[in-house]
Amino acid sequence: MSRILTLSAVSLVLVGTAAAQGTGESPPDAEPGACYARVLIPETYEIQTEQVLDQPEHTRARVIPATYETVVQRVLVKEQSLTYRVVPPVYEIETEQLLIVPEQTETVVIPAEYETFPEQVMVRPAYITWKPGAGLNGQLQPGEERVAPASGDVPRRVEVPAQYDTVSRTRLKSPERVETRVIPARIRTVERQVLREPARVVEEIVPAEYEEVEVQRLVTPEQQETIVVPATYKTVEKRTVTGGGTVEWQEVLCDSSATQPRIAEVQRALAAKGYNVQSDGVIGPATQNAMEDWQEKNGLPVGYLTIGTLESLGVSPE
């Protein structure tokens, strides 16, 4: 599809009237003061679906694999055998009393026993003596010693008691005697091993040994069968042109109306539709690509800022 004029050149086609295009042609029923351009009307299509044979019916062979089950099976790993075992002799312990020294008697002299005891012995008997009495003044002066009775002394009779000493004496406690005593016999206990059962050889049977293992047992053998694969179809879409594809006169935004605020309004409208454009009032590549995409998706003439494009964006052409 060829475009007559892109959006970046809109200032070249926004002329005062349709007669100023220099082609010698003019749009029918042109309104005074309006600007027009010949634009390509996009084609409209009708989409129809159709079932198309994708793969015809055919047959194929299918192998049904064999099935197995796991069973536990006893497997002989060692056969029964004979073995010989030596049984050792059995002994028991016996005790025996052995006479080492027989019983004896002996005569023993037990000496006499003495004991020591204290005794009072008189070493001087009691006697009577005379002692002088008091002097003339009834008492002796210090340092005086009366040797003989003086004239006027009165003698006094004094009894002196006997005097004893304590001495140790020994006396017989038990007399000497003779005793006969029995010396017991000396006996020793000894232990000895006595054979109770002699050694012997025993024959023993060693049982067979088995082991349980898991084995796979065939349940059903492998089989082969032929199956019919039905035909498959797919849905395809066919587009039929129902209109468009012609060049027509369309009213476009005039040069006097394509001000920077108006272009910024268009950019804001495109941004509200989800396009990433800046509202700087300048028609750049991002603004042109966004508007052409909007025109294609809405069946509008592509490439010119037509009045229909402004109305679809909700922007007033005035």
C-alpha cells in the first residue's frame, strides 16, 4: 500500500482550499475554508473460517508391550550337608578331706599365780609425853625457847599416836596345777577334677540355605494390533475484501489549525489510548507511528491527520 503523504509532511498539504493542490482536480462538495487531501481508504475484510483436511484417515500398527509382575521366589543357595563336631569332655569338681595331723593330747603344767596387795605396818608404837605449858604471861615471846620447866610452868600430857607405813606384799592366788588338753586334728580340704563324660564326636546335619529374591514373571506377552487413526481437520481463516482500497478525498486538519497546542492535545489523546508519546506539540517519529497504528486498528485513512482521526481521538478540529 503506497501512501500519498506522511504525517511529517502534513504542513505541506494543509492548504487553504482544495483548489490549491495543483492537480487540476477538486473534491466534490468542498466546503469553503476546509482543507482536503486524497487519501487511500484501507481495505475492509470479511474473515471466514473453513475446515480443511489436515491428515486423512489411516491405519497404523501399535505394539502392546508385555506385562510382568514381581514375585518373590525362594532360591537354593547352599545344599544340605553333614558336619562333625567334637564335644569336649565334661569334668566335675570333687572335694576330699585329708588328715594332716591326727588328734593329740598333752599335759601342761600351769604355774601358780600370785597377786600383790598393800599392807599397813607399824613402825613406831604410840607413847605418852609431857609438853610444857604457857609461861608467866601465858605465852612465849618470839625467839624464846623453853628448855626446862621454869618456875611457875604447868606441864601438859600429850599422847603421840603410833606411826604406820604402807608396804606391798605378795600372796598366792592359785596354786600350781597340771592339766591335760586335746590338740585337735589338722584336716585339709582338697579339690580334684573327675571325668564325668569323655570326649566324643557328634554328626550334625547342616540344613540347606535358601534366599528370597524378587523376579519378574510374564503375565501377558507382547502383542501387536492395527488401529485406525481418524482423519484430522484444521480450521483456517480466509479473508475476503469487502471494500476500501480506493483513493478518496478526505477533510484534513488545515495549516492554520495545526498549532502546537492542538498537536499537544492530539498527543495527550494518543497517550490516553495507551501509546508512549510526549505532549510536546511537535510531530516526531513516536507521534507519527502512534497515530498510524491507531488509524490502522480503527479502519481510518493512514498517513494524514484527518478530521475523522481527530474525532476518533475525541479532539475538536476547531
